[in-house]
Amino acid sequence: MSPQTEFELAPCLESASSAAPPLVHVDELAPPQSFNASTGTLLFTVHYEQRQITAYLSHSTWMARFGLGNSDSSLLELYLLNRRMIDAAVVRCLEAGSRNPVVLRPDDL
């Protein structure tokens, strides 16, 4: 079994509730499921509330949000370096009403 880390997410702006923020379990050793080089899209999973959520992140989305300074890194490297932030963005989308699978947009990050 892989080691897991727990952390709390910031409250979702779209869903105002007084409940404590959920815990997200991040499996630090689980690799992303698939990277499609021709489309520049990364497919990965996030474990949230005992569910496995499928999510997509494109290189163009990353570039639109963070600019050209990161263009030398592959999307897979960027994901691995920023996994907590990206996974938290998926959870915020779910809490705001997105359905599985989640397609991240620049404003989500």
C-alpha cells in the first residue's frame, strides 16, 4: 500500500457552508494515468470522499494560467511538482458542482 498524505483544503467560494473543509487523500506514489503527447493533455485521478475522480489538465490551460515561463517543463513534470494545488483545484470544481470527469480551466487553478 502506498503512503498517503492528508491536508485540508481552503473553503470553496461557490459553496458557502459552515462545515469543516474536507480532507483529500493524496497518494504520493501513484503516477498519472495517461499523458497524450499529441493533444498535450494529462489524464489523472483524485481520490475524494471515497470516490476516484477522473480529471484532465491541458498544457494550454497551464500556460494560460501561469504563462510562458514554464514552457520548458513537460506537463507531467509540472503536475508532479504541483500535484497538491492541482488536485485541490479538482476538489474545488467538484464542490462547486462539476461532475466526474473534471476538465480544469485556467481560472480553476
